[in-house]
Amino acid sequence: MTAFVPAIVRERGGAGITRQEGRPPVPGEITDFAEFVEVNLPRLLRYGHALTGNPHDAADLVQTVLEKIGSRWPQVLRKTGDPLAYVRRSMANAHISRWRRHRRENLVAELPDSPTLVQIDPFEHEPLWQALRDLPPRQRAVIVLRYYEGLSEAEIAASLGVAAGTVKSQASKAIATLRGRLRGDEEVEGRKPV
Amino acid sequence: MSDWDDPDDALGAQLRRLFEDDRLELRTRAGAEQVIVAGARRRRRRRATLVAGGGVLTALVLVVGGLLVKGLRDTTAEHTTQAAAPQLSVQSSWSSPPQSTVESGFPEGQGVASEVLGPHGYRSLMLGMSYQDAAATGMLPGDGDGRPPAPQSCVTYPLSAGSARIGEVTISGTNGIVRFRVWNARTPEGVTPGTGLKHLSSAYADFAPVDYGFYSASTGTGARYYFTVTNDTVTEVQLSATGIAC
């Protein structure tokens, strides 16, 4: 059995949990980056899990992004007043970019719109999670940024570096897909759709 | 007005509840924070080494060409010592039955994988095999939810060995299995999570970078291996068919 780090006090809930609660690190010292990691790793892993859909990719994403950002920590602190938000946005973009590379290169033609799947799936019987998991990463990121982070349309657009219209269209497609999937599942099970 | 501006948005409420679910929590192995901080230090050192090395090399070229060789050797040695960077491991915190153990990363070192991800497939699953045949092997838990891929589309299914989840497999409704992603397997050439980039690059004649952190090599049978590399160490191996549209 794997030994685990004792649970670090972490924020609960999804929507609106965007702001760092730990004390802000002092610029320029890697030890402060260590503090940042210690305080925020659990919530970043949780966020990564929501973004990627599985623990394996979540850990990989968090580690890659944190190591990159930690290697230039003083500059990051100078550039942004909210390093946690910066890390989260970097994770969203890294996840989308990475999936894009896989999509373009792996099968040469196209991969399915089901970018990430589970190694372990605690949400195996959750139709909404399953439907969310099958969304293309950009659509999924938009949904996560909206309903997990509680960002506005304009904030999502700024985070992902796209136009507000793109966010709107991606959200619209994602929501239509999710509703369709849920309706389908409900019909299969003989219940009234949501 | 966006769909999510609807105050009676039941789907939005469901999504918020989902994202508040405790099952999203992941627990890390002891020392995970140190692994990340050490990784950041390594990256910073490497960058500093490269920058300083560039200046030093320029000066050396101007003064004594012979010392250049030593400088390069030193730089190479620095990279070699950095090759075995540990990876972060996590476990879903919602429960901890034995079959739920998740090792998302792999510990340092090589030889951790004994199963072979060959040029044609993994165990009894082969590239091109239909969903029905794949499900019949028993390696798709719950028969992939019993939903075969529709024609002209692909679905990715969890892959299991006994009660353990070991990766995933993507199946096309038209072309059968098109991709394997196995967490802990090695290629016939011995490349596995934990293999250093140097070893990886020498294992395949046509080894080439695809993008930052991603490399590819031909299997010699019409398929390709794809390698995810972090900190000069392979973290994941995939086998993909080529030229397949989903």
C-alpha cells in the first residue's frame, strides 16, 4: 500500500474556488516555491483531475506545469499577482495543447473526441462525468473554468487566449453535447430526461 | 445570452455538484512536493548551465579550442546525472481497494515493466482487432460499458489485467484497435517508463521528435511508437496505427 502525505487542509467545492488561500510567497526563493507547492498541490491535483478526467494525466499535468513554472518562479511572481490562478490557467492551456499534439500526430488523421480516460474511475456510474470526459479538451476546459473555477466568459477567453465568441461557441457545443448525452442515458434507462 | 446565464440551468447545477464531489480528490505519495521542487531546480540548473555553458564555450572557442571538448563533456555529464527524474504518483482518495491503486508515474530507474507492448499489440489485443474480439479477451472492464464504437468513430476504453487498470485502448468502429496506451510496459527494444532519453534515441533508427516532450519511432510494421518524455526520462509509451481516420 502506498504511503500518503497527510491530508493538507484544502478548499472544498468547485465553483468559485479560484483564489489562493495560503500566504503569498516571497519572490525569488525556491523555498517559497516549495511552500506554494505544499499548500496548493492537493487542490491543483483535484483541478487537474477535473480537467483531464483521470488521475494519471492529472498528476502528469500538474508535475509538468509546476516544474516549468517553479524553474522561473521569481519571474512568474513578478508577472502575476496570483500565481495559483496563473498555474491553473497554464494547466488548462497545457492540457489543450498536449491533446492537440496527440490528436495531430498520433493517428495522423484523427483521434476520437474522447481525449482522456480513466485508469481508475470513481465516477464510473456518473453519466455526467462520463459525458464530460468525452468532450474535446477545449470544450471541457471551458466547462471546468466556468463551473469549477467560476470564471466569467471574458475571464475564460483571457485564460485560454481565445476570443469571447470562441468561448461562447465552445460552451454552447459542450452544453448541447452534455444535455444530449444525459437525455440519451435517461431515455435508455426509461426515465424522464433532465 | 449564454446557456450558462440561465438561472434555472439544471445542468449547471449538476456540474457544480459534480465538481464539488470528494471523489475528485487525489492523494500523493510521501515526498511528492519535494519531487516537484527538485524538478523545478533541475530545470533551472539546466537552463543556467546551458546559458553559462554557451558563454563559456564562446570564450573557449576564441582562446583555446582544445578545452571546448572538456566543456561539452561536462555539460553532457550534467545531463546524464539529471536523466533519472522521479515522477509524481497519485492515488484517488475516494477509496482504496487494492484494485484501485493508481501509480500515475513511475519511480526512477529502468526495468520496471515486464509486459511487452509489441509492434502489433499488447498481450492478446492486436492493432486492427474489432471491438467484439477485444471485448472477448476480457481486457475491457465491463466490456467497455457494452458500447461498441459507431462506424466512422472511435472510443477509448480502459484496459485491465485481472482487477488492475493498466492503460487504455482506442478502438475504431471501422478499423478496430488503433491505439494502445499502457502505463507500465516495455517495447521489444527495451524502452519503458524510466528509460533515459539517451537510451531511447539509440534504440530506434528513425527516432525523431514530434514536438516538445514527444518522440516517435516506427515499429517497422506500419505502426508507430510514441514516447512521452519528461525531464529526459520516458514517462509513457504508446503504440498507434498510422493513417487511420476515426
